Amino acid sequence: MAAVTETPVLPFRRRLGDRIGDVTIYALTAAAAAAAAALLIAIAWKVFQLAWPAITKYGFGFLTRQGWDTIHNKFGALDLIWGTAISSFGALLIAAPISIAIGLYLSELAPRGVRTVIASLVELLAAIPSVVLGLWGILVLGPFVGEHLEPWLHDHLGFIPFFGGFPENSGILVGILVLTIMVVPITSSICRELFLSVPEELEQGALALGATRWEMVRGVILPYTRSGVIAAILLGLGRAVGEAIAVSQVMGAGHGIHWSWFATGSTLASKLADQYQGAVTHIQVASLLYLAAILLVISLIVNLIAQYIARRFGYQRAGGS
């Protein structure tokens, strides 16, 4: 029996330049990560520091008080929180099914020659500046909504509180539609990538067992990507909550809590954009920064929830329970 010849172990040698490169890349990446965390902390610290006079004066009652009286320096955020919530969730209610439909079409149904073109056109919507989109909302979308869409909704669905009131060229509904246009490119792109990540053998297996394409989408693709789609929708919500310029252009800067989408309104972000430069008193500036603090907290919570769901989605795909 022949002896087995052992392969000699080659000595492990690293040059000085390699060691310096390892230390350098570690230091650079660690510094970049630390800088991002430090920037977030610095922004939050400055916002809360400037908002502190209003926080100490109004407390949490600021969140439940209505009205924005700059003459008597009486401020509240409840109607602004309401405007932010109703416009953002309204936009999400419209954008979510549209985004899922676009993602399914581009990943499963569209001819190969068409997919790239349509995907590029959809993503180009995200490149339109918000001020340009808001101007388009004033000149084109607002008159169409006020003269055609809102009267039709009032005539056919006026028994629903959302569609009561008097049609206007500006208002919550116009803001919802503008936010929908801004949210769709983000959520549809993420949904498309999620649907493309579904293993092809699962899809082909369902079709081979006699499932229709709709049954394959309903029984394989949507359950497989459910958590990721929810995370994508929440990221779109974060985009809608923080939008200021376009919303301030088309919502009409109204006050009060209204169920009707035809009424004018304001959001946390639009109030900041409208009044910060013209604020004249110290407490007004602090109250505006209080709005910024509320908006910052809401955005952070939404993004943290989306990241948690995305990590959970990745863990499930890796085989975890």
C-alpha cells in the first residue's frame, strides 16, 4: 500500500501594505457608519433643543390641541397630525394596489421587450422635483379634480363622509393624488424586485400542478413576498409623511379636522414649509420645531417598523421560523 504524500503547508505571509490596507478600510468604513449615526443624533438633538421652549410650555397637550393662532401665540398640532395621517394613509390606500399591480405586471406578465421601458418610465416619476409636481397639481390636476372628479364622487358616493362637502380645485384629495404619484415609483420598484426574487421552480411547480397564473400569483408569489411588500408600503408611507412642498401647494393650507377629502388642510411638513421663514416670535419658532420633532419621531418609527419587517422577511426566506 503506497504511502500518502502530505502536501506541505505553505507559509502564510502578508505584506506590510496588505495589513495597512486592512486597517485603513476598517477605519474608513467604521468612520462612515459612525458619521451617519452621529448625524442622526445631531439632527434630533438640535430639533428637540430648539423645540424645548414649546415642549415645556405646552407639554403633550400640544398633540391634542387644535388651531394655529400666530396673533395670540396659541398653537396646537392635532389638526396638522390629522392632515398628515389622512393624506398619507389615503395616498397609501391608492398607491399600494397600484404598486403591487405594476410590480406583478413587470415581473410576470409584461413582454420582455416592454419590461425595461415601462420600468424606466415608472422610475422616472421619482426624478420629478416635488415643486414641479406641485405646480402641475395646481395647473392641471387641481382643476380636473375640482371640476370633474369631485362632482362625480359627490354625486355617486356622497353618502360616504370622505366624499361629502363642496368640490374645490385644492384640498385633501388633490394632495392625496399628488402623494400617490410620489409614492408609486418607490413601492412599485421594490415590489418588482421582490416578485423577481421568488424562486422560479416554485412558480413553475404551481403551474405544472394545474394552477392558473392568477392562482400561482395568489398562492405562491404574494405569500412568499408578503412581509417584504408590507415593508415597501411602509417605506412609501415614510415618503408621504415627510413631503412638504408639493402638499403645501395643492392642499390649500386649511385648518381644522375634516372627514371630507374635498376640504382644504395642512400637514406637519407643509406647515413647516409655509411658516418657518416668516415666523416672528420665539414661541412660534419653537412650536414649528415642535412640529418638526413630531414629524421626526413619526418618520423614525415608520422606518424602524419597515426595517424590522424587512429583516423578518429575509430571516423567513433563509429558512427561519
